[in-house]
Amino acid sequence: MDWTEEVDASGLICPLPVLRARKRLSAMAPGSVLRLVTTDPAAVIDVPHFCAEAGHDLLAETAQGGAHIWLIRRGQGAQIPKPE
């Protein structure tokens, strides 16, 4: 599957991978696909939860040599929560 943009969050720990994904997705058009690369073990919980809460579609998750590759489609009516 093709993606529009990529965030390499390898080496970053919670909550940074999700924060980087949120920031990039907020600048993308609805329907665009983000490829997110993570190595934090907590990402397997954090990324699906973030997608569900924000209204994005988690298209795929693949383990590849110690990393997880996520494909996330920005939701049409996705709410991008602003940091407090």
C-alpha cells in the first residue's frame, strides 16, 4: 500500500511516537495515509488506542526486525486533540 507521508519514531519512547504521528496527521488531508515506524514496545497499545480515539483508520501493522510499521489513514472527520 502507498502512503503519503512517513514518521520514523524509531528509538523514541512513549508518548513521543504518538505525539509525532498526531502532529503529522494534523497537517495532512483527510484520507491521506501516514506510515509510522516505531520501536517502543508500548506502541502496540498506544497507536491503536490513539487511532480509535482520534477517528483515524488503522490500516495495517507489521512487525519488521524489531520495529513496527503502521499505516494510518487520516479520518474524514478526525478530531486532532490539541495539547493542553
